[in-house]
Amino acid sequence: MAGSLNNPARVLKPARGANKSVRVRPWRGVVLVCAGLYFLVPLAASVVFTVDVPNQGITFDAYRQIVSADGFGSSLLLSLELAAATIAVVLLLMVPAMVALRLGAPKLRPVVEVICSLPLVVPPIAFVAGIATVLKWGPEHLSRTPLFETFVALQNPDFPVVLVLAYVVMALPFVYRALDAGLRAVDVRTLVEAARSCGANWPQALVRVVLPNLRGALLNASFLTLALVLGEFTVAQLLGFQPFAVWIYSVGGSQAQLSVAVSVLSLLVTWALLLSLAGLGGRSRSASASRG
Amino acid sequence: MTTVLTEAGADVTPAAAASQRRRRRAPGWLAVLPLLVFVAIAFGVPALAMLNGAFTVKDQTTGATSYTTANLTDSLQGAYFTALIGSVKLSAVSAGIATVLGLPLAQAVVTSRFRALREAVLTASGVLANFGGVPLAFAFVATLGNAGVLTEHLGLKDKGWNLYSFWGLVIVYLYFLIPLMVLTITPALDGLRSQWREAAQNNGATGIQYWRYIALPVLTPSLLGGLVLLFGSAFAAYATAAAMVGSAVPLVTLQIADAISGNVLVGQENVALALSLDMVLIAGLVMAVYLPLQRRSARWLEA
């Protein structure tokens, strides 16, 4: 946010939908205050809960314990690795497909739309029930085939590829929507044709003309995927892996203060990550604007 | 799948030597292909496994499997059925409330003169909409749980407040459903042209009339689509409920998790898969309503 405030070009740009005549609308203030209360009070109360321990007064022990707590570092690292892998895979799959749908294969568009909406029809818990069934085939039917090794590798606890596969599927609807909205705002066909007329080949047209125009959509898709993976609990827990969310849950059973402290921190971590990504996007956006 | 594969193959071979127009189409099929293959493996195989398992029963003594609808019948009886109804009720109530509350919030943000406020709220919504799950449950336990900060300071316990109940869950679910509604409805609100409002004003319409006859009809498909999306989101939620209420409120997701973890009677191992199939059918119904609505609202906004 600081970036946007320091940049006069963005502040001067009038917000979309703002009325030129300034009218005082009290309902807006009431709505915003109510929403602010509802969304901030639980966070504030959580902080109070972790800091103000009965019979101990104000103490920051809960936060001090986090770093030394068993499994904190490894589970957080695992979640971040999973997020990076998921974002990479889902963008590599979706961006070429979505651009191609706009350019040369409009008949496939409903097919891709339905495919990307399917994960919404299968809730994560139902999906994981299916995955668990498939993973059971490994030891039951395939123990003498080379496929068995694949099944073992998929479930490597250091980096469970099966979770990346699941997360990519679960991210498809969000990524589809984000990219579709982005592509709707640009005339890809004209852009590509212009680039091709200027002598660019296909990869150049895609990477240097189409992708920069989609930066907002790409960032948006990455945010959503990142948030999804960092907070994902269902699939990981029921398959027996321990990324960050599962770790918080396992801590919660024994130490109430610590678990709430980690929950507060995890929200802050997610916030920080998303805001820094948003800041990056904003900076490069204004940089390209000033260049043009 | 097969038709796509063959068509793609047929398209590639002549493409190399064919006209400019033909050459331009070849990457189209090729670029979509990896996505289709990936979904077929990562999503199709587990989905088929679930479907197959929902209809099979393994005989304990012989180990032979046979096809039957016994699992599905079991999943629609007794505790399982109660859980299914409980999930539908909880999702419908919280999605409805979130839709009603999310619209004014989104409108307040969209019409705001402060761009920073808009960006902050939308970023926050993006975070909060995905902030379901364990941290959310723990934050609310710390706030409104039995030993929660608000519960103790306001003496809510004496007034009969209990977070680990149906309405407790509704309040917690709203925490991620309202931001989701804001995210869903904001593009539609952005699509409301200021010219429409000006035209209405020039014709002497009041603010209420503008909303009643112009804005809400245009927004209806988006609103209904959002409502349905929220229902699906609440229906599928598992982590929040699991971390918060345990089994105090019967929910289908909790029953499935229980069954996957092996807490079922002998011979009912596949009931989890049958319950999953029930969920898929309900969510499928939701989608069947949502997609046409989405298309209708998109048509208005594109025009």
C-alpha cells in the first residue's frame, strides 16, 4: 500500500465509479465501520488472548515458543515449497491454454470452462476420498510393477508430489476465472497479429506482448493459489502429511495460547506475502506506465 | 478425451504444410492438450476411483468385491442423512446472510473515492476469503469460545451463548463468505455504468427506484451466481468445522473424514465414498444453477 501512496500518478488517477460531485453518504460509513468491527475484532481478540494469559499478566511467551516449537520451520517450508510448485505448474498449464482458446481454438472453450469448473463440483473432502482410494491401489495391485515406484515417489513425505497434483486441480477454477477476466480486458488477437506483423515469432509475441498485458491477472491467479496452498488442510491432513495448517491443528490440541498465536502469525505471514506480491505488481505496473 | 486427442493429431499433421490460417490454429489444440491430460490423470482417476468405490462392497471373508447400491442407501440413512441435511442447512443459511451483507459492503468499497481503501479491502478480501480453515477456527475460539476474550468480558456465557453450535458456525463461516461475496460481486458493480444512474436521475428516478428497477435487475444473475458459489464453498468447508466443533454439529464433511480415517463399522468402508458421491451430486446441482447465471451476468457486463 505504501507504494501506491508514494506514487502521485496513482493517487491522482480518479477511482472508477467515483462521482465528480462529492456527496456525503452516511450509509457507506456505517457499512464500513460494521464490516471493520466484524473483521478486526476476532483478530484483536486473538492477540489479546495470546498476550493476556490468566494469572500471568501480559506476556509474550506464546510468540517466543513458536520459533522453538517442534516442526514449525519444516512445516512452513514445506507449505511454501508446495505453493511455489503449484503456482508454477498451474500457470504453465493454464496460460498457454487460455491464450490459445482466445486465438485459435474457440470450440474448445466450453470444454476447458467445464473442466476448470469440475473441481468446484467435487469438494476437497470428496476429492481426497478418491485420492486415498487410488493411493491404496499401489500396495494392493501394483507392488510388482514399475508404477509402484511412482506411487511411492508421489507420497514422499519430504515433498509429496501428490499434494501438488491435488492443489493444481483445486486451484484450476480460481486461476481460470482470474485469467479469463484478464484476457477479457485485452484484445489478444489484435495484439498478437500486431506483434506478428512487426516480425515477432510466436514465443516472442506470447512472452513479450501478451504476458505483460496479463500481469495483473497472472499476479491475481498466483495470489489465490498461494493463499489456497498455505491454508489448505483437508487434503494434507487426511493423506497424512504435515504442512503448515496441519501443524497448527496438531499444536492446538495441547497448547491453546500457542495455537492461537500461530494462527495470528499465519494470517500475518499470508498478508505479508500477498501484500509484497501486490506491491511488486503495483511497482512494475507504474514503471511500465511511466515508460509508455 | 479420445475425440480431442484424435482431432488434435489430425490438425497437426497437415498444419505444417498448410496455409497461414491453418498454421495459426495448430498451437491452439496443442496448448490446451497438456491441461486436458493433466486433469484426466490428477482429477479423472481419483474421481473414477470414488465412483467405482461408491458402488462396490468388499466381502470380508472372501475378499471378493461386488457391485451394489448398499453404500448409497446407507449414506442416506440415520446419522449420515442427518449430517447431510445439517450441511445443506448450514451452507444455505450462511450463504444467504453473506450475500445480503456482502452487497452493501462491496458497493461501499466500489463507490469509494479513496483508491487505497478499495485496494486494501479487495486485497483483504482475497486473504480472508481463503482464510477459512484452522487459523480461523482458533481465532474465533479465542474470541467467542468458552474461555474467549469477548465471551468473558461481555459475560456472554450467562446469556446462553455457545460458539460450538449451528449459529456459532454460521458466524465463523461469514468471516470467509462475506469477503468471497465482495470479490464475486465487485466486477459486476464495476460494470454498472454511471450513465445508467445519470439517465435514471434525469428521468426523475430516486435512488431507491434506481436500485429497484435498474441496478438490482442487472445484478441479479451475479448475485444469484455469488449466492450459489458461497453455498458450494460453505458446503465443502471441512477444516474450520473440524478444528472447532469436533462432532457437536453434524456435518457431512466430518462424517466423511471420520470414515476415511477408518472409524466405521465393518463392511461400511466405502460409505465415505458414497457420501462423497452425495456431496458431488449436490455440488453438481449447485454448479448447474451457477454456470448459466454466470454466463448471463457476463453478457450484461461485456455489453
